[in-house]
Amino acid sequence: MNNWFHSWRAAVRIARRDAWRFKGRSFLVLAMIALPILGVSATDLTLRSAELSPQESAARLLGAADARLQDPDYGGAAVLQSPDGQTIVPAGDWEHKPLPEGDADLKGVVPTGATVLKDSSGSGKLRTAHGLLHTEIRELQAAHPAARGIMTLLEGRFPERADEVAASARFLEESGLKVGGSVSARGLAREYRIVGSYELPDDLKALEVNALPGAFLDPLRKGLEASGMASTSRSTTLLVKLDPDRAGSQGGGFTWNMVKEANTKGVGVVSRAVLVAPPADADVPLYQQSDWGRYGNDSGEEKAVLVAGATIIGLAMLEICLLAGPAFAVGARRSRRQLGLVGANGGARSHIRAIVLAGGLVIGVAAAVTGTVLGLALTFALQPVLEDTLGQRFGAFDVRPLELLGIGALAVLTGLLAAVVPAVTASRETVLASLTGRRGVRRSNRVLPVVGLVATLVGGAVALYGSVVTDQFVIVAGGSALAELGVVAMTPMLVGLFGRVGRWLPLSPRLALRDAVRNRGRTAPAVAAVLAAVAGTVAVATYAASQDAQRRADYEAQLPHGAVSALVVQDGGRDVPAVREAVQKHLPVDLRADVSRIVVGKPGCSPYEEDDGCGRLEVVVPKANECPLWAAGPGDEDPSAKFSPQERRKLADDWRCTSSGMGSVPTEDGLVVADEKLLTVLGVDDPGARKALTEGGVVSFRKPHVDAGAVALRVITDPAKAAAAVEKGQVPPGQVKRLPAYLAPEGSASYGIAGVISPAAARAAGLTTVPLGSYFSTDHVPGSEPRQKLDDELARIGSDVELHVEKGYTSEAGIVLLALTLFAGLITIGAAGIATGLAQADAEADLKTLAAVGAPPRVRRTLSGFQCGVVAVMGVVLGSLAGVLPAIGLRLTERREAARWYEEARDGGWAGAADLPQTPIVIPWETLGALLIAVPLGAALLAALLTRSRGAVARRAAA
């Protein structure tokens, strides 16, 4: 034991001295190992610091209060909730009856003597230095001790009077306002003085202002209603601070039993005591429901994540070992005489192995320390930047020594593994060969290629089974990874096969290829490193290109190419004229088609909302035109259940059941009021449709809507009565108006518009219309600059504009493929460069011989370039072949899964024959071309340029 310790101590000292002597090589290996360690340690520190403790989470949610009471809007009916209060469902069986609605009595569950703060939230458009900005409005007495911790005061103070507000820092930044200035809201005449700036620790990007309870939202609601605009909605919760001198919680805060008691009265609770010490699952009634599924990752998903993480770490370590191994081999080759002296003085092979392994140990420890320290320093220094990026403040700077030690141990293990092969190779050299510099003749390992061949065949068979027989991605990915590892193991044999090409090459490439084949010990790891990187790159690139082609095939335009739509549904179209003017000002508009929408009730009523005084309009579909698969009958049974799968397939292709395509308009049943200009913008070239609109009729793009040359519209003024009638299976009450209609030819693209009603037809039917927006045709597709100017002006207008510019399908795969190509190119050049450096160290005697027989100085450069290029070409070719097959296997699996889903959809009547899914397989030839030609050529030229034409002058060795 003592001898072992002293021998390793001496080995470490020798390795440390050699590492310091050859600083360039040591720094290269250290950087390769330390950079991943830096990234992993920084990620660990960031995630742990961003992960709040229960106490920190409670402080941000509740401040200093004990609980927050919230109304789930179930009318006071008993509810069940999760301990964190994020999930609240009504208790009992509500599967076959409507859910209860209404307000619960929050104050009724407040314990006696408790302090209560009202926390209300709404929204509004606030006037800024640039225009209008949609902003959250929060009414909370933030300066109260019970609310301390919810907001962090940055400047000034919180509001103390009804005409004061504090604003979030992000709001002040976006609005151009400052503390001390004033702000007002659209629809409200009064102004509020900004007295402070704050931030929400959990949402640094929040656009919010804070006012005292009752100071902002109520006046804003009254002002909007007086102006005929839609009022803002609000939600209110209660912060409760218990009186410690009173009984109830017995000093334990708002306990779980108190939470369950509040649940019986229809109130949800977020409790500090429950967040800090949650109850067992067996004590949570919600989790005991038979149909309850716990949201979040189940054990299978967690295992899959762990397996994926372990696989990525293992492959990263393998790549580093393959890249760093030749560098250690360079050191061992240059220290050959020193290692020979160790053997000549009685050192065993184990001592030589220990010296080389100690080099990996020293570099690994240095990389672990360097990467971890830099990770700590960078994370601490960049904490504000990371917080702004994540949008929330960290808790405590959480350093977990055991996790960092584990990450550092990976660096040490990687260094040792990278030095294993060079250590074994160095220990096998005889003392005489080491001292004289002779390389001798070494037989290649015949076991490793056999193992690699078996692994490749087994992995290929598994991947083939997964892609042809099953629908499991994991099987395909696992088999592909095993096959790739097998190819890596066969690399020495494959390098030998490449040597047979040398007979047809000129002198310099033939010498380079012969040298690479004769010295497979240094060539194979570099080729394997390139192979692994290129295989992964090609696999991801092929998969990304195939998915891009699928998305292109599935893309459906929402408008004709180059057309623009700008629609506004708020405030009865009050801002529509300004929006139209802005679009025409900044975009190359050729033709503008104005559209309006029909409103039932107040002009400010929005579609799909049933506020007081608001109704709705619906198209009456004739009974004969209803799809049997969708037509609701008596009871709650599925209408399609009475049909067989064959009948459902047949009905899915029926014109009554076919879908209406992509696109939508924010109106009820997709109806708009417009003239024939809209048909021109939409590209509908049909004289009959133009004539129908000119003569005051309706153009319908939905065949089921038309009955005997007319479209029937039901005007519903009381949505509540209509809903009750539908629930009873009755026809909803409402006046039915029939308008003459023309059915557009089949195949006409309407882009979501179900029908166009002429203004004359709307007036004749007594329908009220308000401006909705416009559709525009353009001379050419607008570029980025005019679009940015338009967005800026629309932001100043302040309305929520539904703006769409139809540019056609825009591929994002180009950037991904470019990044993958650059990554693979860097790995290829790095690995080939390392192998070239080792080749130059080995081939110095050959180069001197060439110079002695009259070879020109440029031979050194060309030979170096071809040595680098040979390694790059072999790795890229093998990697390309190994990478394409896994991607094809994954796409075949997706094709089978899509086909299975399609058949199920056909049996259920959800998909027609035209909905056959597209799952193309596309080979990224541009990426492959760059990898196969540009990267090796660049690596060869770079190596040639960085190599000196003449070698160093050396003394002649004594005979």
C-alpha cells in the first residue's frame, strides 16, 4: 500500500511538471473539459437559486399575511383544492350537469379578529408618453405591514391617497413616464400622480400600476360605461392576517383543517402554513377522487428525463474523451524517452501507465476546479442579467457542495478516461523502442472491431424494429445510439479500409493516408470524434429538414399572398379609422376593403361575450343540412355513437361534415358586412358573387348555411334564455331574418369568412353594424422596416389590433441547419487538428528524409494539410452515413403514428379522405455538401497555413 502511494505520488508530480512544461497542450485539454463543467455548474447554480423555498414562495404570494382567500366562481358550492391552491374543482359529481356559477362569500370564512386586505386586479389602457399602453391595474394597500413582501419598493413610496399610484419599473420603462409625473386612463377624465416605483419579484416584466382599494377600477368602470365602451373585468382576493391572541389556529396559522372548512363554503385558500408544511396526499380529498389525475411528471416521465440526461452526459463525455485522448497521446509520444528511462531504471509497466493516467488526473482536477470556480463567479456576477432573462428574482444564492462535487468528479473521470488508451499504448512500448525513438510494428486489436460490428448490427436491428413494427421513439433512438457506438468501435478497422484508396492518389495525399492508416492509434480517436459529432449533426439536420417540409406541406394561408388584415373588436370599432389610416400610411396598399360586424344590443358589445345588454347573432342551419355526426339530439349522448366506423368514414366525406378550412374572423359564425371589394382582396373571381353583393344580397361560402337561395339569421337578445332553451333541447327564442344568398362556387377560398353580407342587406334586415376593420391587397409583401413602423403606430393607438400580413410559409430550419453545420465544422477541425499535431510529432523523421532527398519545403505544408483533410474526410463520410439512418428511422416511426391516428380519426368521423397526413423524409443536401466538401477542405487549408515550411534545426544523432 505504501509503495502504491509513493509511486502514484511520483507519477502525479511528473504529470504536473509535464503539464506545466507544455502549457499549450495542457490548456487545450483543460478548456475542452472545463467548458462543459462551467456550463453545467452555472446551470445548476442558476436553477437552484431560481427554485424558491416554500417560505420564499409564501412571502411573494402572501406578503406577511397568513392566507389568501379566492373565489373560484362556483356560487358558494363546496369545492376541493390542491394544497397550493392552484387547482380548485367543485365537489361532487358534475359530469352530466352544468357547473355551478356565481360568487362565494369570502368574508364569511374570515376568522374572527383577523386583519383583512382586499387585493383586486383589472386592466385598462393608460395614456403614456407614446400613446396608450394596456396595463394591469392592481388595488392593494401595499404599504400595509400584512402586504410587505408582495411588492419591492424601488423608488419613492406606495400610494397613500386616492389620486396617487405607484408603477412597476417595467411600466415606467415602456411608457416613458417617471416618478413624480402623472398618468390617466382611457375613458377616465381624472389623473393620478405617480409617487413610487416597485417591482414584483415573481414577474419583473409586469406592466402594472398600484392604487388604493376603490381608487381606480370603479371610476374606470363607470367612465367606460358612460362612454359606451366595454368595461373592464376584475378579480378580487382577500389577504388574511390572523390575530395571534385569538383561538382558532392555536398559533399554527391558517391550517389545512381551516382550508378544508373554507372549501365547504366554496372558497379556495392559499395558506402559508400549508405551503410550508403541505399535508400528505392521503389527507387531501381532491387526490382521493377516482377520476383525479395528478398533474405533473409521473414516474415514467421522470425516468425518461433521467435516462435522456444520463445519455447526453455520457455522449458528451465520450466526445471529450475522443478529442482529448489524442492530445494525451501527443504528450506520451513526446515524453517517450522519459518514460523509457523510467522503464530502464526498474519501473514496471504499471508505473508508466500511472504517469500517463496522472496526466489525465491532473488536467481533470484542474478543469474541475477551474470550471466550478468560473461557474460560481459567472453566475454570481451575471445574476441580475439571469434574473431579467428569467423574469423573476432569485431566492438565496443556493450553492450545493455535493452537487458541485459530483459535477467536478465528472471532469476528473473524463480526464482519466481520456488518458486510458494513451496510457495502455505507452506501457506496451519496449524500453529500447522508447529510448531509440523507434516505433516498431504493432498489431491492431481484432476484438474491438468484432464487438463494434455486433453492436452495429444489434443496434440497427433494434432501430429497424422500432421504426417498422412499433411506434416508440425510445426504441429507435436507443438502437441508433447503440449502432453509432458500434461504428465508433469499428473506426480503426474502417480507417484501414480507407487506406486501399491511396493507390489512386498523388504523392502527398497518399503519404498522408498511409501515415493515418499505419498509426491508427492516434487517427482512430480523432476520426471517431468527428464521426460522433457529424452523425449527431446529420441526424438532427435530416430530422429538422423533414419536419420543415412537413410544416410547409401542412401550412394553410390565412389570406392571399401579400394581403393584410387589420381587425378591431374593442369599443365598438372606435379606433378602426385610425388603424386603417396607419396601415395605408406604412404598407404598400393597392386596394382597401372595409368590413363591419353585426352587433345585437349595445354598440360596445364584443363577440362571444354576454355582458348585460348584449345579445348575439347565429346562422340557422336547416335540419337537412346538419351533419349527422354533429347534430345534437335529446340527452347527452354523442351523436356519432349510433353509427358504425364504416358509416362514420362515409359521413366524414359528406359535404355537410367537411371542415371549412383555415382562418377565422372575430365575428359570430364568421359573418362580415362588406361590399364587392372584399371579394377582390380575397381573390374570389366570380361574377355571380359580385352581382349578389351589388344587388344587396349575401354571398355564402358555407353550403350548409344556404337553404332555397337564402340564409336565415336568428337575432338573440337574451342569451340566458337561449342557453336554457338549448339545454332543454328547444329552439332558442329570437327573431329569424331571411336574406337572399348566393352560394360561392366550391373551392372558393374564403380564409375563415363564412359569409359576406352587403351593407344594403344589413340595413334592409334592420341589423346594427359597427366597424370591424379592413382587408388590404398590396403591391408586394411588406418588409420588416414598414412592419415595425406600423407596429409602433398601432401601439400608440392602444387598441388590440388583430393584424396579419400573409407572407406564406416561413422556414426557420435554415438557422438550425447553419448552426448544426458550424458546430460539426468546429468539432471536425479541432479533432483533425489534434490528429495532425500528433502526426507531425510522429513523422518528423520522415519529413527530414523527404527534405534530404530533395523534396521542396512546401511538401511539409501540403502533407500537413492532407493529413488534416484525410482525418476530416474519413470522419465526415462515416458520420454522414451513420447519422442519416437514425433520422429516417424516427421519421418512419412518426409516419406510422400519424397513419394510426388518421385511421382512428377516420373511424371516429373526425377526418375526411383529404386529411391524409404528410410525413416526408428529406435529406439536407446543402448541409451534407458543406460537411463533405467545405469542412474537410477548410480544415486542410487551415492546417497547411498554420504549418511552417521548414522544420526546426536539429543536431545529428550520434551513431
